[in-house]
Amino acid sequence: MNRGIWLNSRGIQDIQTLLRNYLKDVIQPGDVAVDATAGRGRDTLFLAQCVGDQGKVYAFDIQEEALTSTRELIKNHDLEKRVEIIKASHSEIATHVPPGIKAIVFNLGYLPGSSSKLATRAETTVPAIAQALNLLRATGLMAITVYRAHDHALEESEALLAFLTSLDKKEFSVLQGIYLNQKKLSPYWVIIQKNRRKTNESSPAEKNS
Ligand SMILES: C[S@@+](CC[C@H](N)C(=O)[O-])C[C@H]1O[C@@H](n2cnc3c(N)ncnc32)[C@H](O)[C@@H]1O
């Protein structure tokens, strides 16, 4: 039984818990999902568990350390068959992933426990998100978490919000969540749903339903 987002054990205390509750309601076995910022692999693992044996997850990162962590985590859960790990910038997503993605996760910022110098940046984040929205299938979701602790985080956050507020409301629903009672630059999240079909793409799960 789906217990809904408000009844989850951590409720809205934790952004990742909250976003995963939205994502797991949308992702079906056999779907294709993307982790655009693999990092330590926790989102890749979550997505791999959601898509099942017939599904596929593409995981991107530019740092070898992140890819090694992700590979190990996926191997430890015996889910290698479901995951393709790609050493490339997410701004190249369209050259690696075909259209028809059901869910995409961007966890912006830097690799936990590593240098903040290799954090995500506006000049690659915004084009990556624009490309990824094109690849998303109708009813698919994109979940973005924005951490604002690194040097270029404010620039990235401003560019991202400028882009997201320009999206056509007929095509996308764009929802932002921010903690009002935390410090000014606390993390926030954005969830985007593609509202209507522009092409007749469909996922393996949809074709079989
Ligand atoms: C906040 S971490 C991701 C955390 C991750 N989701 C996890 O579960 O551990 C952000 C990651 O984005 C990666 N990154 C930075 N720029 C990138 C780019 N242009 N393309 C892909 N990944 C990038 C960093 O190397 C870092 O590992």
C-alpha cells in the first residue's frame, strides 16, 4: 500500500526522502531513469531498485571517485545489470540517452566528503536540465535538489531559477520546495512534471501496459 509522502518515517524533514516518495509513485518496472549527478551512488541505487530487472538507469558523473563509489554500491546490491555508469558531463546527456526517460534526478553541489571545487556549475547544469526535459516522456518527473554551500552555488541557483520560471506551464508543472524556518541558503528542491506528450515516445513499461 502506498503510504503517501506525509506518512513516511522522516516526513518532510529530509529532501531526499520527500523527493523519493514522489519518484517511486511514478517509476514503474521496466522504465528508464537517469541519475545526472551520481556522486556516492545513492540516487542511482534508489532508481535501480525502482526500475526493476527490465528497466535501466543511466548514471553520470565527471569524477572518477564518484563513479568508483557508485559502481561499488551498485555491485554490493547486485544490480549491475540495471545500471550504465557514464563518465561524462550531464550536459552531454542527449548523446548517451534516448528519449523516453521516466525520471531524472539532479543532486546539485559537490561530491560528499570531497573537494567543493568540482561542484556542479550553471554553465553545464542549465543546458543539461534543458536537454533532459526534452528527453523526459509525458508524465515523467525530474527531481532537482539545490545545495547552495559551494563557491558558485548562488550563480548556479539563479541561472537555474531563471530557466525554470521560463518554462511553458502547459508543457511542464514546476514546483519548488524550500524550508522557511532554516538558514537563508539552506538547500531547496524543485520537481518538474512533463504534462503532455509532444511526440509519441513511450517507455517499455507503457508499451506493455
Ligand atoms: C551533490 S553530489 C551528488 C550526490 C549523489 N546523488 C549521491 O547520492 O551521493 C554532486 C555530484 O555532481 C557531480 N558533477 C559535477 N559536475 C558535473 C557534471 N557536469 N556532470 C555530471 N556530474 C557532475 C560531482 O562530481 C558530484 O559527484
